[in-house]
Amino acid sequence: MDEQLRPIETPFPQRVADFKRRYLPLIVWSAAALACVVMLTGRATRFEYIGLAGSMQYEISASTTGQIDVLLVDLYDSVEAGDVVAKLDDTELAARIERSRATIRQLGSELNATRLQFVASNKLDEASWTNDLRRFQTDEEDRRLAGLELRASIASDEIQLERLALELQRAGPLLESGLIDQAEHDSIRLLHGEARAGMDENRVLLSQTESEYRTAKLRRQAFEESLPSLPGTEPLLQPLQAAIEVENQRLLEIQSRYSATILRSPVTGQVSNILARRGQTVVPGELILTITDGTVTEILAYLDEADGQRARANTPVLVASLSRPEKVAESFVIRVAPDIELLPERMWRAPTAPEYGRAVVIAAVPSLNLTPGELLNVRLAKN
């Protein structure tokens, strides 16, 4: 009877099958969860924060209103410090220089007429020192006016030379691609050489003329000091002197505005962004392009509030590239932000969950060979 009441024993194969179906998945999932916790805990103890390798970016913007005449770079082009990257239209400035040159020539004619008037009046003037002073004053203004005319010529030469230089720069790739022949390229190069030689010659003449002007000025001042009383400015020369000074200031303004039409790269780097196009009119301060220095200059990381309170300048940290975690380097904190701020979206763990932290700037580590914008692992080192 007892044997009839004993339950039927489940066969061993059936028990194994039940175990695999009921308990094994639970054990596997529990082990996997435990492994993830261990891995995350180990990661948190090694590296706690994400950093970003940063480099200097230089914004190239216009300092004057104008139309972009030439863009000499494309996106990601490499540039050297001092390279021309863009140029604004200079047609209006070139026209103003020509008007200035015409005005200077007119002033020269007026000066000659005044000199002749002095010669005629000298015959009636009994004071010989008056005649000498007038001669010294007219000689001084003559040299001043000659220098001003040469400066205007050089300003015009600079515009022409810059145009030919840009044309020659663009002609090189066109020659290599067969779009222009060698004769056309050589013609541009010859015109550029002639413009350069003409400008250099005018600069030599300007140096000589300025030296002559200084000599004439000193001679006039020495003569005035030898007189018993200091005479006033010759009335006939006053309007001319004022007109020469006005033209001098106008030319300085034109030269300043022309310098603002040429945009150069301040550093060696790469063009990382272009925000304008040829023919577009820009206003002062409007961004045209950005150049990024290829060298990582600092690392930006965001700490939580607790570690943000502990971090100070010179606090040691450990840094490793996210893509090469096996190579760890030591660095230190340079600066700490004064407040808590929103992290860059790229550093959020979840795209829809904004995160906040205290920014710290860390010294770059050249030995890691970092690329600007690369993500890094960062943690505070134990003192």
C-alpha cells in the first residue's frame, strides 16, 4: 500500500530540462547583471569623467563693410600664418586714391603759384629775412607734398600688386590643370614683377623725399630761431598747409581701410568652418571663416558638485584617450569654473537627459598625441 502512495520520481533527463527552462535563464541574467555592475564600478573607480581635447579657434571676420571679392581657401584647407584667406572688394578705395592723387597734383600747382607770387613780392620787400623765410617754408611744403604724392602712388601700387598676386596664386593650379597655357601664366608673373619693381622704386624715392622734408623742416626751424622775434605763419601758405594736412589724413584713412580689406590667417592651422561666400556683403564683426590650430592646447572636463568643490588649480589628474584607454598620462588642473553649468550635449549619457557639472581646464598632454575634439577619460588623482 505504501509503495502505491509514493509519488512517481521525475526522470533525470526531465529534471535537467526543467532546470534549463526555469532556472538557468534567471541565473545567466543575474550573472550578467552582476558583471555589468562590477565593470561599471571598476570603470568609475578608474575614470570618472569625460573630457574634451580642445584647441584654439580663430574667427576671421571683417572689420569694415564690404563685398567679398575673393575666397582663397576651401573647407579643411591647411594655411600658414600670414596667408591671405579672403579679400574684400577694393574698387571704391582705388577710386578714392586716384581722386586723392588728383587733389595732391592740384595742391602742387597751387604751391607753385604761391611760390611765383612770393618771387614777385620779394622785389618790393625790403626785409631780406622775409624772403628767406618764405623760401624755406615753400621748400618744406614742396617736399611734404612730394612725399604725400609718392605715398598715394604707393597705395595705388599696393592695390595693383595685391590683385596681381592673387591672380598669380590662382593661376598656378589653373596652369597645372591645363585651363591656361604657360604664356598666360608668364604674362601674369611678368606684370606682377613689374608692379613690384615700380612699388619698390617709389618706396626708395619716398625715403629720399622724407629725408629731404626733414632737412627742409630743420633748416626752416633753425632760421626762425635765429630771428630776433618769431614770425607767424605766412598768410598765403596757411590755406595750402591746411589742405595738405587734410589730404594727408584722408590718405591715411584710405590706407587703413585698404588694410582691412585683406584678411589673413593669424596662425598655422586648418580652415574648420566657412560661413560666407564670394559676392556676399559683410559688415564689421561678421564672421567669415574659422581657422583651428591643430595643436591641442587644453582639456575641458566637467566634474560633479562634490569633486568640483575639491578641484583647485594644480590639482593632479589622470587622463586617457577614450579610444586608447590603456595609455594613461598625468596632468593637472589649470583653472576651475566659478559655477555649475550645462554640459555640452555630446557629453550627456542620455540624449534626452541634460547634465550639469563644474568645468575644469586641464593642461594638455603632448605625449598622448591627441586630436582636437577627441573625447577623453579624466579622473582626479589621489594626492
